[in-house]
Amino acid sequence: MRSASTDSRPRIRSVARRQYRVVGPTRRRRRGRPHAYYLAIGFPPAANSAAYRMRETANQLYAHGWDVTVVTGRRESWEPDFGLDHTLSEAVDRAIRIVELPLERYDLETDVRRFSRSRSIDPARWDRQMLERDLEIFPEPRFGVWRPQLEEALLWLHDRDPADLLVTSCAPYVNLAATVRLWEEARVPYVIDFRDGWSIDVIAGGEAFPPYSVAGRWESTALGNATAIWCVNEPIAQHYRDRYPALADRIEVVRNGFDADSVPTGMRRPDPAAGLTFGYLGSVNFKADFLATVLDAWREARRRDPLVARSRFEVRGYIGAGPDRDDTAHSELLSAAATDGVVVAGPVPKSKVAEVYDGWDVLVLMLVGGRFVTSGKVYEVLATGRPVVSAHDIDHDAGTVLAGSPMWTGAVGLDVDRLADSFSRGARLAVEATPEQHAAARAMGCRYKRDAQVEPAVRRLTVALRKQPRPALPITVSA
């Protein structure tokens, strides 16, 4: 199969240097070190949940002897989506080179002055046509159109500064097209880091597409030649072992974990007479009815429990994403809940996360999905040692992480009455928990420090590639 789907492969051409922005060293350092490209769309300062994992991976690659070039999109393209947090970039090793490509999400443009005539006349029809175009290029809506740019960029960069390894972070999954192309033409070994499995519907559960579909053929081609396949939890890893039994020995779990500087070190002493502070930190981009259920449970807990009635519920993070940011049904629900002690205080820079947690007595974990979803926040909230109220399905992988913590109220699903009881249990834990319980929860959380999750995988990869001979380039036979 040729590039897994079509023959529409971009030709390499001379690319003007001004199209690519280089941050950090303009040339990789020549010390006999191997060179790794890291294809990571949404790398810091992009304010998205994957940025933390990307940053740690790049730093660990450099720490294990690789010169590292990160390939990502321009930061301006992320501003209209989840925004930017420049404090995220502060901990990126200065020796890492970052190449920003001029990738744009056409659907995020909200300035009507920049709309085409066809989009202005019939926006819905224009959007359908754009999605059809995306899927013709690569089977991923909104991102498929990036395929030619990504393939061209990786091949051009490799031609100028050859790669010994490519690490590809997904999503978007169109990154796999460039990964396969570089393998076909230069036999560069690669690792695929699945933050969410592509062929899994991580929210509803089950298969997202069959193996014989266009997307299925792309996935099997990409995984088939991978040196390693990293998954963020065991359910996703098992899905891929079952789907591709021959690749089972290459599939490993590399959990997200948390950054040590994101959690406070001390135990908080609440003042029950003054009331407690419950807090949620994270993007509010789940369905509005999910948020409504949590807020209804909060109101019910306040009605039943005098301690909760004296307390406040602080929500921190971006409300919505893309064109809908800060102007959604979620914003209306939160505004209406102001009379119930709900406070919206905006996003938090990475450098202030520990400070925010330090001001909260009880942490609320709002998560969508089920057993295929873990979320990076679960590691942080566990490691704080504070009480954790879970607002997610009972069969959720976050419960696997939290199980056994003396500071967890348990998974009760999204039933209003049972969730209201969880708010009350969280309040009692905040007041009654012993230092030993707090320390036990923190100790559980400390097992999931991000560097402790990523470092062993990078070390194993580095050792394996040192022992493994470089695959031979394909032989071209002239007619």
C-alpha cells in the first residue's frame, strides 16, 4: 500500500526560510550526539493539557544524549484555540531547538473580514466542503489539510539536518502521515506517542473505525513499522495489543504523571466556621449538561449540609475553546450559579498552579469518558494530599489511579444525589482527615511524578536504538 491511502504525495521543493520560525539554537550542536526530531503540535507555550507531557519528553530526550529539534505549529495559531501560557516554556531546556510551522486551523477564524466570499454567503456549505477536502487528503477532519505541509517540512528539515530518530505525538493524527513518509524515504526509526488511541472512541468506548477503513489502513501502516508505541493507560494499550497482536511487545504504558512544582507541599488547615473552598482546575469544554449535573449536585449538597452551605466552589481554567471560548452555555450556567457560591476566576499560569491548589480545601475532578480516559489532572489532585471529589463515570481510569487513597470520596457516577453526598464527604475529610491520611495520599501521588513516567521509556528507547542497526534505505530499481 502506498502511503496507506493515496498517491497525492507532496514533492519536496525549496522552502523559503521565512516560512519556518526557529526558536532556540539555530543549528543543532555537533558533539557526536544523535539527533531526534520531535513532532509535537501544541508544544509550549500552547496552553493545552498535552503540553506538559511534550515538554517532559523533549527534556528527557535531551537528558539522555539526544540533540532535539521540536517541530510544532506557530504559537499564533494556538492563541484562538486554548490560548498561550508562556510560563510553560520556561522549563524547556534551552539547548532544544523549536521549529514552528505556519499551520492554521481555518475553522477557528472568527474575523468575518477575512472570510472568503463563499464562506460569507453560506458558512455551513463552506464548512462541509472544507471537511470533505480534509478527508480527501487525510482521514482526519480539520487537520487532514496539514498533511502536505507536515510531510514537506519533515523531509526538508531532515535533508538539512538528518534525523536519527523521530518521536511523534498524536493527536492530531495527521502527524502519522509525515512519520510514514519520512520512514519510507529515509528509514528514520520512530516512536508513536498515543495520548488518546486513534482507533478508540475514548469518550463513548469501543472502536472508532474498523481496520479496513482508510483511517484503519493508515493506522496499521504507521504502527507496523514503529520502534515503540506509547500509550497513556493500560486500557488503551490493551486495545492496541488486541488489535495488533504482532506488535504487542512494542506497546507500553507511559502515563502522564504530574510536575512536582505543580503541587503544594504542606497540609492545609481549614476553618470550618468560615466555610471551605472547593476548587476545579482545568478546561471547561465538556458538554453543558455534564456541568449542569455537577452544579445541581453542588446546590443539593449546600441544601443538605451546613458546612457546604458556608463554602464556595471556585472554577479556574478556560471556558470553552476556539471561537466559543468564554461565550458558551457553560458560561451562562456558571454565572447563574454565582448565588450558590460558585466563583469563576479564569485560567491559571503553570507557574501559579501550586499556589492555587494551596488555597483550596477540597479538589473537584470533573472528567468525561470512561475506562480509556485518565486525564493528567488526576495525578496532580492525588499528589496534593487534599480531599478529592470525583465527578465522572464509575468505570473511569481515573478511579484506577485514585483507588486506595484515604482522601478520595470514591466514584459515584453522575447521579445528583450521590454526587451531593460526595461533596459532603469531601467537606468532612477536609475537616477531619489526619496528617497520616494526608501523607498517605501524597505518597500515592508521588509515584506518578511526570519525570518518573517518561524517563524510563526514553531510557529504554535510547538503549534499544544503540543496539539496533539502522534499517537500510529502500532500493530503487530503474526500468
